[in-house]
Amino acid sequence: MTTIRAAGLSQQDGDVRKFGMSKEGVIARQIMLGVVQTAEGLPLYHEVFDGNTAEVNTLKPTLEKIVKRFPIKRVIAVADRGLLSSDNLDDLKTIKLPGGGQLEFILAVPGRRYSEFVELLAPLQTSRFAQARKETVAEAGWNQLRLIVAHDPQVAAEAGAKRDRLIQTLEQQAAQWAGKLDDQDTGKRSRGRKLSDGGARPRFYHEVCEAHMARIVRVDLKSELFSYSIDEHALAHARLMDGKLLLVTNAADLSPAEVVKRYKSLADIERGFRVLKSEIEIGPIHHRLPDRIRAHAAICFIALILYRVMRTRLRAGGTAHSPERALSKLRRIQHHRVTLNDSQPVAGLSAIDQEQSQILAVLTIKKPTLSTQLTLL
């Protein structure tokens, strides 16, 4: 799912342009576009939703449409962190494929729910992850499902170092203000406006919130004096979660490494959305009528299919060209028709170099010829 900005202020019957939270984090008039792609990035299906549609409510109905439309024997739904909820898990378990098989899924656990898995992660951290020097994958059971945990020690070290620097910066700021307050109590003068405990508390709390450290650095807003503390339990919990990816799945025959690999293929799916918004330029949408908006989305979806097919063929042909680069090269092939005074028109085709010939061959497209071009005039 992604959001596509929509222009205009008019209202239409059945309008799909609604105000909602965009991917950029602002409220905007938009539509929601859902795209289903294979693990290899080939688009299969798309649908336009109202701009204020909740993403979690689209998964089950979309999957039901997919399994009815395509003769699929096995489906493993891979979804990002925003789609894991208790209701979604219950709904996914009830979906049956046309052949009677059960829908399988791989869902990422959102960071806000990591606290539910502390008891499961603590023994894995001690036995598997503490001494790891490269990415390590482990498995545990959770609510009759498989919990796959991938730990990257390098990412963990970087996250821990960044947090320690933030805490150190906040403590230095707090020490500076505490020292100024102590000096004022002893009658020592200092430059700048006078500081009070009531003023230091909210200012420091704001700094802590801006650094996203409110769970670890606890500011006592009810105390008469300026004070704070480090929540060691929360700090230990954060260190436990550093560098970890948590996945929930019911796919019984996939190894933990295969589950992680299938989830990471989502990065390529996200690239498809970036192509829609950049190269294909799907938005902003300037249509008013819902049918025209859906038609616009359908044309852009077809363009995405062509883009992905081009990319697949270019990779299979061993070329280093991206679809954008290949099209840039092919655009240099031009057909010209010139008429001088009252003479017969003269037609010509620009020379096709070796690189362009290779791209055309890889894409299984015939070279343009002068006679073929003339029949189109």
C-alpha cells in the first residue's frame, strides 16, 4: 500500500480522494493504491482505495480476491510491520485457498510490540546472539506460530553506540542546567537569563522527547526540583532489541533463513512503489472523477509491469543497464522525414550502434527499419 497525492478541492459522487495520513507524515488529500507483486517483483494486481482507508483492513479482502482470480496452489503473504495485529492474525488463519489449502504468511513484528517477546528473546540473546560475529537466525514458538529472530551484530553495535551518544548529550545538558541552578542557589551570578527548576524541567523533557529517549531518560515533572533518572530496565530492554528483526509465520517447511530471505524481498517491492512515483510519475493526480482516477492508476500499473519485464530481461541478458538507462540509450534512435521545396520527401533512420543493438536483442525487440517506420506515417 502507498499513498498518492490528489489535487483539487471539488467533491464528486463516490469520490476516492480523501484526506488521510500520507507516507510523508502529513495530512493530505490522496488516494490509497494497493499493489500485489510476486517475490520476484512482477506486479499481479492493483486496487484503488479511498485515501483515508486503514491499511490493516485491506489485507484479508485483497488476498481473497487474489486466490479467487489466479489459479494459485500456495500463497505466502509477506507483509511489513504495519499489518501485524491480533485481528489480522485471526483473519489470516481463516482464509482458505481454492484447493482447500491454508494461507501462509510472514509478518514482521512492529517495534512497539517487541516488549511482548522479552521472555523469548532473553535466552536466545544469551545462547545465540551475544557472541555472534555475523547475522544469526534463531527460532522460538509464540501463540502456536513460529517466531523467527534475525540478529545483526553490526547493526546492534551501531544502534547501541548512537543511543549512548544521545544519553551522554542529554546528561551533559542536564548537568549544565543543574550546575547553573546550584550556582544561583549559592548567589553566584552567571550570564544569561535566570533559570528556575520549573523552567528546566519542561525544557529538558522536550529535549528528551525530541531525541526519542523518553522511555529511558525519565524526567520527574512532578518534583519541585529539577531531577531525572535513567531507567536501567528500559535501557537493558532497548539493548536486547538492538539489531533484531522479528518475524511471525505459519510456514512449516521453510527454514528460518528462508523466512528471513523471503521477508527481505519486500525491499524490492518497495522499489516498485518508488518507480511508480518517480519514473512513471503516477502522482499528483489531477483527475476528478473516480473512474478516471482508476483508469490513471491502471495505466501506471501497466507501465510498472513493462518496467519490471524490462528489468528482468536486462538482468537475464547480463547487461548492467537499468530500464531508465536502457530507454535513454534507445531514445537516441530517431526517424526523420525531410521535404525540401516541392521535392519528394526523403526519410532517414539514425545509425544504431552496438550498445543499442545489444539492448534491443536482450529485450527481444526487433531493430527498427526504415520501411517499417514509413508504413506508420
